[in-house]
Amino acid sequence: MSLSFRIVALAASGICLALALLWMLFPQFILWLWRIDSPEPAVLLARRSAALFLGVGAMLFLARNAESSPTRHAIAVGFSITCIMLAALGVYEFAAAHAGVGIWLAVVVELALAIVFLSVRHEDRLSRNS
């Protein structure tokens, strides 16, 4: 059973909204989970990243009903690239001992999101070719 773009976009927008709220209201919690000190510059950057998560979440929510198109393809690929890069950075930061084991929760979620968005994109291509 394959997931529809609608379901994947809704789930990802919910995750982005949750992250936006966490980063905005409780940045120290995620920094604690990742075992990163939370001096004021880290908190400032965390709150600024909340705006990015909110914007991406809104984009995904508003695009949830989009038909298969080059625009929907671009959203799926762009979000997948973002998630893969975030996961790679998480692995690097853990390996460099800049982040603790809690970073793996983010890495797993990011890889899962990349995989489902790429699978939806692949389903689009298969349906266009048949």
C-alpha cells in the first residue's frame, strides 16, 4: 500500500508545526535532548529556525491537495533533499561529538520523511507512464 501525497504532506506539515512550536517556545528542550549547551546564541538560532519550520509546514499543508504536477514534484524533491541534508548533518554532528544520542530521533524522522516523499514522487512518475 502506497501513501498518497495528501497523507504524506499532512503528516509532514504536522511534524513541522510541532517542531516550530517546540523551537519557538521550548528551544532548550530540544537542545537538552540533543545534549547541546543552550547559550543565548543557540536559543536565538533555534527560534529563528522555528520560522522556517512554520513556513515549510504551511507550504506542505496548503499543497496537500495538489494534483500530480511539476510543482508538486518540486515540493517533494525539495523537501526530500532538505530532510536528507538534515539527517546527514545530524549523523556528522553525532560522530563529531557535537550532539548526543538524542539527535538520532531527528535523523530517523528526517530519513523517513525523505523516503516517503521520494516514494510519492516515484508513484507519480509511474502513474504518468502507464
